[in-house]
Amino acid sequence: MIFLAIDVGKNTILSKKEIKWFRITFILAAVGAFCEYMGVLLDYIDNSPVLVHKLITFVEFSLSPYLGVCLAYSCSTKINIKPIALLLVVNSILQIISLFNGIVFYIDASGTFCRGSAYWLYLMFCGITFVFILYVFIRMALKSHVRNILCIIIIAMIVIIGQTANIVDGSINSGYFSLCMTAMLLYIFIQNMLRHKMVETINKEKNISNHDALTKVMSRISFDNKATELDKEIKENPEGLKFAICECDLNNLKQVNDTFGHDAGDEYIINSCKVICNFFKHSPVFRIGGDEFVAILQSDDYDALSTLKTEVINFSKTEIQKSCPLIEKRSFSAGFAVYDAKTDRSFGEVMKRADTEMYETKKMLKDLHP
């Protein structure tokens, strides 16, 4: 436990508060366990020093209830501790009194530990603190994932069974042993739970960064990662790679924003994006700018490239010639480019051809605008 107390702040993701409380818990558990087993040893030694035995038992009985609170605070509980702290102070006062009159415990003339007439008071204080631990563990279980509930129950049962066995039969010295086991398992459990939460948070943030917040298609970050991936494949296996690019640029977005407002502009972007996604159902679509989208065609969409290109151009011509308010149109200009293993040395070269064709299409559609 002492080694754990020293090591608890190293290679950990616990907060400073949790580290502090685990360190206190491990130190108190180590001291309490030492006193418990020293007390057992002194019971077996004939004519052991009564005063030493008394002091050791006093420390053992005083620390035991405090460990319950320390365990609870190691879980970062936000429960008000003042009522429990007051009870612990009363317990400490009783133990001090017991040193002189043996009300809770006493050491007889032969140096053997004996329970006093008010030993039940000590058991009551221990019971209150362990009910407090159980309450904290139940709260943790309710907030935790289902897979963690069983672990929390097992940890709670270790301390309950260990303490109960010691209370029923004083010769079973499982009190501090169960507390030490609980503290170590709780330390491992809290660390694992925090790591799991951290991984979940990282995955959520990664998912958010990989998707455009407005349209929910892939983001610019995802596009850059895909471009890097394809560049690597071009270098490693240029002949075995097949892909095409469709770059789309929304028409008249500035006019929509200026005339109808940016909320209407966002709606225009979303609706136009849906149309683009409907054309390229088997390909990832990326939003790489305010009004720019790119679809990277592979597999089925790559095989149907000629048909898709015709459908996209025909749609764009029809949409821009519609006699309806600008806000109701889903107009965009598209440029296509196919990767050629013989001439293309990077993804950027293919993208440049798609960009050139897209601007040519934009000029053509501008001439068709009514």
C-alpha cells in the first residue's frame, strides 16, 4: 500500500484531487493494516506491553471508519461530508476515552485484546461509513455503463464481506485486508473507467472533426486525409488504383445569402448537398469549402462514371433554367477527372483537372441562366 501511495501520481490520468485522496487512502490502509496485524501478534505474545497494545488498537479503531470516507472521496464524490466527518470525530473521542476506561476495547492483564461493553458503538460508526461507501458505489454504478456495474458490485462486496466477517468473529482478521483490496481494485477501476471515457471523448471529437457540422458529409480534414492516402497508393501501386473525382461548386450562393439571408443560404447548401449525395450514393462526399464539394468515385460509381456525368450535367442545365425563385433551385457546377496511372503522379494533378472542368461548366451554365 505504501508503494501504491508513492506511485499513485505517476503514469496516471487521475485528477490531482483523486490522486490526493487515493494517496491518503493507501497510507491510512497501510498504517491500519500494520496496526491490525501487530495487534494480532501481540495477542499471541505472552505478557506483551499493555500500553503499546492499547496505542496500536487505538490507531486501528480510529482509522477504520475514516477509510470509508477516503474511499468515497477517491471516487470524486460530491456528497456533503460534514455529517460523516462529525460522526468520525465522535468515534475518535470514544476511542480516546476507551484508552482510559475500556468502554470500547481494553487490553487485559495478560496483554490480550478484549471487546468492551460499548464495542457496538465502534461497529455502528464502521457500519455508517460502509453504508456511505455502498451509497457512493451505487451512485457510480447508476452513472456508469452496464459493463461496469458488476465490477462495482464485486468491489463493494469485498469490503462488506471482509468487514462483516471480522465483526462476527474477531479472530478473522479480514477487516483491513478487505479495505486494502477494495482500495487497490477501486484505484484500478477508476483508472480504467477514466481511460474508457477519454477514448470515447477522443472518438467523438474525431468523428466531429471528420464530418461537416452543417451538411453532415465528410469534412475538409477527412478530404485531406483521403488525398494523402491516395497519394500513398499512387506511389506504391499506381497501376492497380482506379478512382475519379467530381468537384462541385454551388451556383449563386452569394446571391442567396445577400437576398434571403445566411440561414436561407445554409438551407440552400444543405439541399444542394443532398442532391450531390443522391448522385454519388456509393462514394464519399466531402465539403472542402463554403460552397465546394468533392466526391471521390470508386467501385460502383467509378464503373458508372459516364452515366453519372451525363445525369449531373443534365440536372445542372435543367435546374439553372428553372423559372422559380433562386432559393428553390439546387444549382451547382460539376467537373470530372479520372486518374490516369500513365500521367498522374499525385492526387493533386487529378484534382486540378476536375477543377478546370468545373470552371468550364460554370461558364457554360452562366450562359444558360435565364
